[in-house]
Amino acid sequence: MKTPFRVLEEEVFPEVHSYLVHKLTKEGIKQAEIADRLGITQAMVSKYLLKDDSENELIKKLGEASLKRDFVKYCLEFLQKGELC
């Protein structure tokens, strides 16, 4: 059985990053800036852009990790602005 942290690290965080990468790209933010904001490489940003943009998968993963959707959306808003929650 995976610990909650392992689920977050392996399954949820990548989905959150993918969601944010797609959202920030649609807002016209460059890959290098997105990478800097999220603490990932520009190559990883590019890789996420190759995946389908699917909020449903993100919400499903968050539910599996027993996180409150409102708190996560609050954090995503701050990350989108380049701030920490």
C-alpha cells in the first residue's frame, strides 16, 4: 500500500503540473517561465504539453488522495500567479 505522500508525489503532483502547464500556456506564458514557477525543467513542461489536457483526470487523482478540491483550487490559483500557497 502506498503512503499518502507517495500517492501525491507519484500520481497527483504530475497531474497538477500537467493541468497548470496547459492552463498557463493557454494564457500565453512561455515554457521557461512556467518551468520556473513550478520548479520543473522546461523539457518537462514540453513533455506535459504533449499530453491531453484533462481536468477530469486531475480531479479523479485528487479525490483518490482525499484532498479537498477547494483547497487545491486555492493553491492552484496562487501557483498560477507565481506565488506559493
